[in-house]
Amino acid sequence: MKLPGVNKKLLFTFSTVMVLFLGLLSVFLLQMKKGGDSAKTVDTEIEGVNLIYLTFNKNNEKKLEVKCLESQKKDDGKLLMKKITATIFKADKLDKDIHISADSGYAKNDFNDFYLQGNALISSPSFTLSSKSFDLKDLDILSTQNEAAFKVRDLAGKAEGGLVYLIKNKYVKMLRPKGVMQRSGRGYRFQAKILRLAEKKNLVLLDQEVQVEGDRSLIRSNRIFLQFNQDFVNLEWSTAYGNCYFQSIEIGKDGRQQSKEITANQIKMLNDPQGRLQKIAIRGNGKISLVDNSNISLIQSGHIEISLNSETQIMETIRALARGTLSTRGQDNLTVSGDSFLATYSSGGMLSEIHAEKKCEFVTEDISGTAARLDYNVANSRIEISGKDTAITSKKNIFNSSQFLIQTKLRNLSSDQGVKATLIPEKKNVLLRAKPVFVTASGMEMSEKGDVTNFKGKVKLFQDDIELQSGELIFETRSNRISCRGNADLKFISDNEKIILHGKTMVFHADELKIVLEGDARLQQAENTLSARKIELVFNRDDQLEKISAADQAAFSKKDLSGKAQFLDWFYPRKLILFKNSAEIIKKNAGTTRGQELTFDLSSNEISVSSAEDRSETVIRQKMP
């Protein structure tokens, strides 16, 4: 059908324009749908009361609602408001609604920016912030330079220098915060110059002049990190950096109190899954002071690890992973150093054992030493040290062996692994001067609180030209007495002549200036030989031999001359020998001389004979060779 009066060409043109218009309109509507939030405003262009403003996101979800009692539009685009309440709904990046209130303020940039003042309050289920005023930019960046009260997770307090809160990123920065952190029903007071909380990372950072204090604990440092598990349920670990100080007091089940103080460059505390402290790692100039009812300990090292009982918080072990020192004052007074060491504690927090390794050093009372390994058992008061270059020093005396045992209560020292010793006598003894004496033996034992030192097995002693060998050698410091057992042999020089002594026992009497040999006693001096059951040598104060006495089957020989008697006195400087009681001297190929007393002159070879019965004397003069 044809419409009358209509030009076909004009109709075609009109149809084409309509198609283009509808196409453009569709594109425009589509772009509008893909574009920013849609908004609905009530009475924003005029001054009014009971203002309500709503904004929606691209999914047509309510994003913001603002209410106020009064409002006034200003030429600069600001909308002044009184008695403001607002809600930022959990849309986009928010997972909880945020509520805002203030006595007054203004909004601008289509309600994306706010200034709130007078009892300003921002809150959500996870935080509450209040201050005299707040700036809110882009409905995201909340800040104030005024003092702000806060409650964020388990932290509550005041930020004296204000704060900044990135709402979408769940990040808050506070200046000069002071407050309380609640953990496991306990409150911990904290303060710092800066506090940063990153909720997404479950992390809290306290920065500059940090202090956290509980009922029985205190920590100070330049910076502290607190890492929580999901939703801040439990604290996983915390680390303090710079000028760290930590103090705590724990009371055991038996009522025993134990306190510890720690200083270091870094202190890291690791918790168990229930958030209870179970390990402390210390780095950089670490020092630990431990005090309980009966013991005081000090530990120092560049790297220390402490393990604790999670329930009682009593220490179980302290391990030094770098060279360190442990000093303890209590049952025993002991200081131990080593490239590494481990200290273990009883369930009551008492020191139980110490194990040290590599380049170990120790001091207990007047005994000190070095070793490759050290093991200390507190209950038994027993220290064992071992290693190739093990050495002990006691009263200036030095002992070397591959192993030593020290009983600290008795102050006993022993070894059965071969010993070398350098002894410094406190006083001069017979022959032996107050200078180093060198001793080797199969083993040794020092007892009587260091006053008695006993060497056993293949004992050898040396000092200058003095040599002594015996099965056992005993030094008694208090009485200044030296004794030998188990066949003793002594060599020394007197008047430029070597003298060799032998006896089953040998005793040096310093007060009497004499040496006593007993049991198969023998003396050899050049060509002169003396034997008896007992021989005594008497010296002057210059260690010059004055007299030799022999008793019980005394026998003397010189080349082809021999003599015997019950007693014999050898006047050494005068070179005279007196034979007494049943004396007899035999000269080979020249007969025998007998008498109650016989005197033999070593210089002239004269024999003087006297008889107690008739007091007669016979002199036998021998030809001089």
C-alpha cells in the first residue's frame, strides 16, 4: 500500500537516521551500565534538614548512606552538615560495614571526601576509632593529627600524635600510641613512637622507643614485630630489634620463682599453636641473667636459643650456637666458655647439666682449664673435660692430659689417661727449689682441696739436674712434704758429684732438711756404694749434703773394700764413715777388721778401730796407690 504524499526517498533517509540513533543509544546505555557508581541524592541542591544521601556500586549494591540533621550547600562545593551519621557498606573491597558519626563536618567530591569534627567516631566489628576530628578521603584514607582513641583487634588505647587508616587495605599507622594488648586473658601495656597494623598480613609493628609490659614481664627495644595467625586469634611470633631488653618472672608448680633478664641486638620469641611462648632466639651481644632461689646464672653469646615449657614457662634448655660463656653461682661456682654449649634444666627450672664443645674454657674456685669438650653434671658436682690439648691450672700448677675428672664439692682432680704436669712449689723443699718442677705419670689425683697431689704409674720428676722416678709420687702442700712409693730412684748433684738413691719408699722432709729412704735402700756416689733397710740424707739450707745415716744391715763398699754394721754415719763434707754396732770392714787380700765402732777415712783410706770393752784401738795403715 502506498501512503499518499510521501516521498520514498525521504522515507528511506528517515529510516536510516532512526537506525543509527537507536544504535548510538544502545552503545551509550551499555557504557553507562559498565561505568561508575550510580547515585541517588535527596535535597542536595538546596539547604535542608534530615538529609539522606545514597550511593551504589556498579552492581547496584548500596555503597554509602549519609544522614544529617541539618545541611547547607556552599559555593566551593562543600556540603556543611550537623549531627552526621553514615555507613560505608561492605561492598567492593570491604568485608564489614563501617559506621561514622560526628557532631558536624562537611562532604565534597560527590560524598567521596569527608571532614568530621566533634566526637568523631569511626567503627566496624574489627575496630573503633574516635577523635576530635577526622579527614576521610575517597572513602578510604582516614586520618587525624589530633589525639585518637582506638580499639583495633586486641589493641586498645590512645594515639597521642594521631593516626592514618587505609580502610580498604586494612592498614593503620598511629603516632605515639599507648595502650593495652589483650592476650589469653592477660593485659600487656605497650607504648611506642609509631604503631603500624597490617590486618591483611596479621602483623603489628611497634617502632621507636618501644615498651611492652605485663604483670610479670617487660620488653623494651627500638622495634618490635608481632605476627599473629589468621584473624589475630593467637600470636605466632614476635621479634624485637635494637637495644633489646626482656625481663620475666615465672613461678613453678612448687612455688619456686625464676626470673630472667635478656639483652641483645635482636630477640625473637616463637609460640606454640596455642600462642604460648616456647622458644626464644637471641642474636648479637646476647646476655641472659637467670635468678632463682638457690642459683644465679649469666650467659653471654652472639647467638643463643632458649626452649621453655609452654605451660609453666620454665626454661628447659639454653643453647649457645656461637662462642659464649656461662657463669653459675649456687651449688657450685663455675664459669664455662666454648664455641658452643648446651645447658639443660630440670622441670623445676634448676640447672641440671652443661655440655660445651670446641675450645672450651672453665673456672671453678681455684681450678681452671681448657679442653675440646666439657660435661658438667650438677647433681653429682662432677665436671669431665677431654680432648687432645686438655689442660688444668690449679694454684699455678699446670696439668696436661687427654681427660680429667673434677669433683667440684671436694675440689678433687683426677686423670688416668697419662699426665704431664708443671708444678710451682709454694715453698722450697729438700733439693727442690721454689721453681717449676716437671712431672709425668700414667695418672694423677689432686685431693684435700688441692693440698695433696698424687701421681701414679711410671712417675718421672725433673728439676734442673734432679731426676726422680717412682711408682707413686705425693705432694702435700700444707706440710711441704714429698713422698714416693713403689720403688723410687733419685739422681742429683752434690759437690759436683752425682748421687743416685733408691728405696721402696722415699720421703722429702722439708722441715728437717732430710730425705729418708726405706726398704732396700741404696746410695751410689762415684765408686762408693751404701745399702741398708733405711737411709737418711741430711742437708744444710743450701742443699749441701751434710750427713748420711744408714740403719739395719748397713753395708758400704768401695772398690776392693767393704764394710757393714747395724748403723752407719757418713759425715759427707769430712769424708768420714762411722760403722757402729758389730762393725766389720773387709779389705780384699788384706784381712778383716772388726770392732764396736770403726771409722773409715775416704780421703786417706785409714780405718780406725775402737772397742767399747777394752777401749783399745788398732790402726791399719794401707799403702797409698
